[in-house]
Amino acid sequence: MFTAVISLTILGSAMGLFLGYSARRLEVEGNPLVAEIQAILPGSQCGQCGFPGCAGAAQALADRNAPITLCPPGGRAVVQALSLKLGIEANLSDVKDSVPMIAEVKEEICIGCTRCFKVCPTDAIMGAAQQIHSVFREACTACGKCEEVCPTESIKLQPIPVTLQSWHWHKPLAQGATA
């Protein structure tokens, strides 16, 4: 028994050292522009842009295969930052700048059909069949997929209520700008 433990420990240590060396020696350099674009994107991984996550969207933007207005949660600020980074003129007329939203379940009309949490990309909805569902506020990205599939329209996107934890000062206007 003692011999087996020692031999597995030596084998595991040797494989770990080999894998660590291989990871450093055979590392593939990525495009630094993709990392910079991904830092600009909100990082919610919601999929509203049509890509599986912000990394896929950043790669498409770096390859110039996607418009810079692809991120609905980012709004105008992200479009402007992307246009500065990529040197592309931004058409902000198509971009809606909305307040932060969150999905909310009206418990009195929820039938527990489980359609909403099956389509939620961030697993923000909790519930089971024939039970009332609820939304984890921290995980909800307000993608609207749950609202689309709800047969009773018990899920609606609502603005995040202002509390002591979520209240913030508005950014000041730039010099010379008018409200």
C-alpha cells in the first residue's frame, strides 16, 4: 500500500512538472487588440450580440466582422470607446441608451412552466416545475430572453430600483456641453 502511494505521488508530481513546463514553453500568444476590446465590453456574457460571450464578440470586432454597435448592454459609452479604440466612426442613432434593467417575476401569475430558466444564459432564475420562480439580481443581465418565452407574461424587465447600495452620482458634463 505504501509503495503504491509513493509511486502515485512521484508520478503525479512528474506529470504536474511536465504540464507546467509545457504550458509556459508552448504558450500561444493571442492578439493584444482582442484583450483590449474585451476589457472595454461589459463582460456580462449575455449573448445579446449574437456571439457566445464577450470574448467571441471581441474577436469578431478585432477581425472587423461585426459592427461596433453590437453590444446592447454597453450602450452608447461602449460604442464610443470601441470607435476610439478601433478608429471607426460610430453611428449612435441606432444605439439605445437605457437605464440598467433587471428581470422581475410577478408571482401571482407565474405558473412554474420552467421555460424562463431554461433559456437564461446566466442561470439567474431559480425555480422548479409547478413552483414560483425568482430572479437573482446579481446574476441577471437583462437580456430579455426570459421575457420572450414566458407564456403568462409574468416576467418583465424593470429598471433597477435606486437603493443606498445602487445610488451613484451622475458623471459631470464635459466643459462646454449643455444638458
